[in-house]
Amino acid sequence: MNYGIVAKILGSILIVDASLLLPPLMIALRSGDGTHRAFLLTILVTLIPGILMYWLIRPKMEIRAREGLAIVTLGWVLVSLLGAIPFVATGAVPGYVDALFETISGFTTTGASVIPDVEILPASILFWRSFTHWIGGMGILVFTVALLPALGMGSFHIFRAESPGPVAGRVAPRIRDTARYLYISYVSLTLLEILFLLLGDMSLFDAAVYTFGTVGTGGFAPHNTSLTHFGTYIHLVVSTFMILAGVSFSLHFYLYNRKVGEIVSDHELQFYLKGLLACVLLIGADLFLTGYNTLGISMRDALFQSASIMTTTGYATADFHQWPTFSKILLLVLMFVGGSAGSTAGGMKVIRVLILLKLIRREISKIFHPNAFVPVKLGRKVVPNEVVSRVNSFIAVHLLFFIVGSLVVSLEGVDVITAVSASAATLNNVGPGLGVIGPTGNYSGFSVLTKLVLSFLMLLGRLEIFTVLALLVPRGWTAES
């Protein structure tokens, strides 16, 4: 392990993180509520070690796979530990474990909260709370790769460990340029949604905060009732941008370059949209037939909640815990499916589910033709056996951690629905679940141990499990090759 390069790049991440604390500091100074001291403290505590680590360490400039994994995992832990300081220092959250839970939930774009009443929080804290979604959505490490050319070719290992999905793809020959293009798409989508929300008479502050949660697929809101008190226009705008955020940002880049053929032929996108549409129609019909409301309102809420859960955003326009069982089960399934690989959404990712279904189809086919060679294909492209094996392993381990998480939460004495959905909602980075932690509830009632376990599940879900597990193997720290 090249500890020097790990420390140096972690220092650069801390410098970037400190600079990202400036917007909430400006809001704190403008409001005059005294919270600026907490942000100044956090900036100093983050910036000084970052500068020392970056400028004083002169390591061998070589980044291999294990260094990339260490940088990504430790980077997320570091920014979460430091990002929790403003919550504690301002008294917004009573204890450090709760503050850490809230911060990890923010950076991992989960949106699970331990704060019962967010409307009493200062504007600067509300902004920082949602800004963590935007930072974590595309990934602070991808942001670092985009800004620091000194990382050179070795940055691919950071990019690959950071990027969600079975395969890390490029939209440009150089990883640094790929990261920059992805952030251009990310920022463009952010500004566009803010504009559309402003046209709906939403304040600039609310528009920015809700956009951070939408584009980052996080779900923190500045209101206790999320988006329930806004009208149909706002609901449709947010629904649209949640769906767009659940699409691979590589496709956004192709759209910008007018490569429509690449978009139309993308099998993951086709499956994503078809699956979402099917769930909207099924849930909408279920709501209407059980007397929920008119057909129009039923379909509108079905669209919003299906998009919110599938993209793992977690915003709510209704208390879906009160919906019929059929609709709740469909939402629970969508939690696991998640959005597209290369998007800001969590979950197992659409491409993995699609490959799994094709694998099941192949195994059924081989029952009738046991000696036939039947490759798993996406369109005309054969999926390599290595990728198929990686997908199977990921889904198996993902479900294993889901079961373990459910068992841990069940020790709290909660009902089965709460235990299962809490594990699913944190591991898949959704946020709200069913039962006690539904859209009108929160995670504040859980014990410290359960909050730490759920925080670990959030990190596992955001870093796609194996990135974290690889660092827990002792030989990964000691091996030289």
C-alpha cells in the first residue's frame, strides 16, 4: 500500500471539502444567526490538516487499485466525520452520533433523518444539510479528480471505485475530462431545475434546496411535510428531474453532443423507463380502485412516488405508508432496483437487475438445451462472464447485508415492516421507508448502535459494498502488488 499517495490525495479532498463549506458560511453570515462560528470552525478543522497532508507529503505518484479503494472509502468517512461538526456545534442535532448519521445520510444521498422538526433549523444548516446531497450525488472524489490534474492516469482507480455500477465507463479518453464533462451535465441539470421551480413561484432558497435533493437523489427537504403542500406543477417538475437524475449521466453527455442514437439504443434506459411506467400504471390503478382519490390524482401521486423511490430520492407528496399493500410492496421492490448505473441514484441498479433477468432466462433455456452455448446479451453485445459473475456476487452480498440489517433493527422491538424497510431504505440509499420510518416519521427513536449500523449500511450502499469490504481485508493494506 502506498500510504503516502493515499494521505496526499485525502489532503486534497479535505481542501475541496473545506471550500464547499463556504456557501453555507455565506448564508450564515447574511442571516446573522450566529451559526457562522460553527462553519468557520469546521473549515479550519478541515482545511489545516488538508493543506499539511497535501503540501508536506512527497510520495511516489502511483495509484493502484488498492490505493484507489482506500482513498474512496477513507475519503467518504473523513468528509462525513468532519461534515457532522456544524450540526453539533449549532445544536441542530443533540449528539455526535445523530449528527454523523444525518451527515452520512446526506453525503450518501440517502435522506434518512433523525431530526423530528427541520423547520426550526437555521437556514445555513438546512442549506448545508441538503448541499451534502449535491456534493455526494456525483461524488466529491470525482469532483476532486476533475479539479486536480496532478492525479494523472492513476485517477482511473479512484474514478472506478467511486462510480456506481458493474462497469465504470468513460465519455472521454482521459478520466479527468470524463469527470469534468459529467460535472458539466450535473451542474446544467441543477440550474435547469432551479429555473423551473422558480417559475412555479417557489423561493430561491427552497428551489435550490429541493434541487440539491432531486438532482443528487437525496430527499432532504426544508419542510416537515416534504413536497405535500406544493401544487401539481411543482410535483411534475420534481418528478421529471428525479427521473432524469436516475438516468446515467453519460447519456446526458450524449444528449448534449446530439448522439441520439447512443441514447435510444441504451438497453438499461429502455428497461428503466418501461419498469417505471409499469409501476406507475399499476400503483395508480390500485390507488384509484381502492378509493384513494380521482384517477388523475392517483396517477400523479403514483408517478411521483414511483419516481422518488426508484431513483432513491425519497421525497413524498403523500403518506404512502397508508397506501394499499399491493402498492407498498411495489415501492419496496423499487427500493432494491434503484436507478441506472452512472446516475446519482442508489439501489442495486437497473443494469444489474436486467442482467440477472437475462441470466435466469438463459438457465431456463439450458434446461431444454443443456449443451448449448447461450451467452447473456444486451442487444447484440455479449455480456462478459466476468461481469455476469460480478453482478451475481453483488446481488447476493447486497441481499445478505439487507437481511443482517433487518435483524439488527428488529432488536429494537419494532414491527417487521419497519425493520425490513429501514434496512432496505438505508442500504439502497432511499431514506424514508414504511412503518415507524415512513414519510411522516424518522429514525430518531433508534438506539445508538442501530444508528451506527444503519450508517454503515448507507456507506455500503453508496460505495457498492465491495469497495468497503475490500478495505476490511488485512492483506489489502499490507500487500505490495
